[in-house]
Amino acid sequence: MCDEEWDIPDENKPEATGSFTHDSGFKDLVVDFPEDSVRMLLPDLESTYGKIQQVEFPRQEMRKQWLEDSGRELDIPIKIVCESGKVLLVLLEHKSDKSFSIYKLAHYTLDLMEQFPGFEIVPTVLFADDRRWRKDVTRSLTLTGLSETWLTFRFLKIKLKDIEAATVAESNNPVWHILSPLLKMAKGEQRQVLIHSYIKLKQLVSKTLFLKYVTFIDKYSKIEKKERLRIITAIKTEREGGPMLSQLLVERENEGEIKGKAEGKAEMQTEIAQNMIAQGFDLPTIAKVTEISLEKLERLNAKPA
């Protein structure tokens, strides 16, 4: 029998750098590509209810039963209005390294049914990494008694590692190409899959969004700098837009190195300033030595030791 709630160890977990986290990355993806994300999650939606007319993101904080209850925040609630007039609310939970409970998901779903009467509620869980979800998860609950069935509950399960990268390689949905490192592929295919994803993504989105989500691809592919450079070299040989795309990726690499050096210098200056504060140096002197503003030094000085 499957465990309904358990924690998965963080082995091989991609490290978050700066402000990048798994949850923030996936939330940004859905917000930046709302219709494409819906089409990825619900591929039969438009053939059933007509074209997507509107996608919105309602409040995430769930209503509490009692004021003293702790807050309950949904991952990503998505309101979808279709051409037929049908309105759906997708309760999207993204799972990469967190525990999962079908009971909590059922509870949230019932709350949404109460708050949004008349909407079709689609509880959906996106499992992003097979290493953290080796065990299967219970997909349904049934409450019975006295020969009656009082409650049944199921959710839509999307496990990215069950989806072959080759099946979506020619898709015009940019979300699939951003998610490509998390899809199923044969050993040794990763480099070619990533090259194809970079090329397709550049064709489908703006330069700003491309540069933003190259970071997403790099984080989840877990490739080292040497491999990224090999990929950039291989892209340069592509006929259609290869040299231009390769140059764009090289510029991004250089900017990343400059930013990294600047951040390292700032961290060192802050450490020196903290040491000088501890030794009793006056703030104007510290400002001259470290090139840190007096305003920032005053904040550092106000922090408890």
C-alpha cells in the first residue's frame, strides 16, 4: 500500500542559487506562459470546451475555518474561461522536494468548491523529479460506511519523467521545451535534447523570456559549465540561426561570470565591514575601506551580533 504522506531525501537536488527556487521557477513559468501551461496540463481541454478565452490567477491564500488556524497557501490556482462559457479552476500543486498528502489536496479542493460554486475544479499534481517520487502515490480516496459511498476523490497526476522528450520535440508550446530536462530520455541523449530545446525556445519566445528560461533549463539539466560550452559550440554549427543563438548564449555566460564576481566581491566587503564593526572602527572609516555606503553600514551595525 502507498504512503499517503512522506518526505523524500534531498539527494541530487539541484541547488538553488540566488532567488531561484523550485517553486518560484514553476510559478513564474505558469504566470509567464498561462495559456501554454494550461494546454500542457490539459491537452484535451480546447477540443472539449472550445478555445481558451481567459486565464487568471485567483488569490492563493485559502480561507481559514478559525482565525487562529495557520495559513494555507495553494501552489498555483488557475482560473480558465473557455469559448463555450465553461469555467474551470485548476488547483495545481507542484511537487519536487516536498511532502505530499492526498488528504490535504482533497481538503483544498472541497474548500475551492465552496468558494467557487459552478466552476469545474480540476485538482492537479505535477511531479517534477522521479528520484524524489520513487514510490507511487495514492491517486484516489473513497469514504464508505453502512453499505454507502459517502465520498470519492481523485486528482490528475502528471509525472514528467513518464513523458518521452521525443514526443514533444516538435511542439510549438514553449513550456514543453523549458521542461525538457525533466522529461524521459535515453542515456546519452541529454545534449541533443538540450540543443533542440534551446533552438526551439528561441524561435517561440522573446529574447527576454528566452534568457530567463535558459536558467530554468540549466538548473534542472544539472549540466556543468564545460558541458554548457560544448552545447554552445554545437549550436553554432546549426544552419538556421545557430551562430546568432550561440553568440547570445556566450554573452549570457559572460554576464553570469561578471555578476558572480561582483556578488563575491560584495560578500567579501560585507564580511570585512562586519569584522571592522566588531573591532570598534567608526563607520566613515569602514565606508572608505570597503566602499559600502554609510546607510548600509548603519543597517549592518544595527543588527544584533
